[in-house]
Amino acid sequence: MQISNQEVLNAQKNARVRSQNKQAPVESVEELAANHGVSMDEVRRFTESALMADEDPLRERRVRELAKRIAEGNYHIDSDQLLDMAERRAIADRAADL
């Protein structure tokens, strides 16, 4: 998975917004739902619908194309791209904890 510069910037911005709000972290889904005035029945209903939703067809096509390239031996990983992706992932992960 590649993480774009925009995704990293969004993660950093979201982390700054969260730190500015200075709300205490919630301990449970129930507490989060209560904070936002949502019933647990509604949470369960949306969770079930999200879990049952069809997969992203573009992602499925991309996975099939990559699997085909790997099977044919035509898929090669550029170490610089891999390193860049890992760095972006690490930045995004750290930003989420700020």
C-alpha cells in the first residue's frame, strides 16, 4: 500500500486538530456513541452493513492484476519505492498517536 504525501498531511492535520480539542480519549465504543448521541443499536446496524458491503471493485481488479504479474514473474519491487512507502506509513502511524 502506498501512502501519498496528501494522506500524510491529512494524518498530521487530524492529529493537530485532535490535540487542540484536548478531549480525553474514550474507553469504549459505548462511551464514544454516548458522546455523539448515537444509540448502540444504530452502531451495530451500521457496523453490520459496513462488514457486509461489497469489496471495492477497483481494489479487487488491482489485486488480480498484481497476482497475475507476480505469477508471470513480471512484478518487481523497487527498493526505493518500498522504503518511501514504509517511511510514509511510519509518519502516518506516528501522526495518529499525537
